[in-house]
Amino acid sequence: MDNSAFATFIGGISQVGFPIMITLYLFTRFEKKLDQLSVNISTLIEVIKAVIKDESKQR
């Protein structure tokens, strides 16, 4: 966390309170992880479709 982000975080704590700022911080972090998880699930779906298609051709 750089100085400007830290200053914004401290300012937010003084305005809305510590629990709300921690919640917002965690939601931001989880959002990034959920976006990556969605991409990985989409990729997995495509791989599974390809494997099923290959298996059906071999029969």
C-alpha cells in the first residue's frame, strides 16, 4: 500500500469508522480474486468441452 492509499485509508477511518473501512478493503480484495476465479472456471469449462469432444470422436 503506497502513501496516498494509506492516507486515504486513514482518512476513511476517521470519517466512517474502522469496521466499515476494513470491510471495504476486504471486498475490494475479494472482488479481484472472484474475477480471477471466474476466468479460471470459464477456461476449465472450455477444456472439459474439448476433452468430451475428443472422446466422442474416438468412439
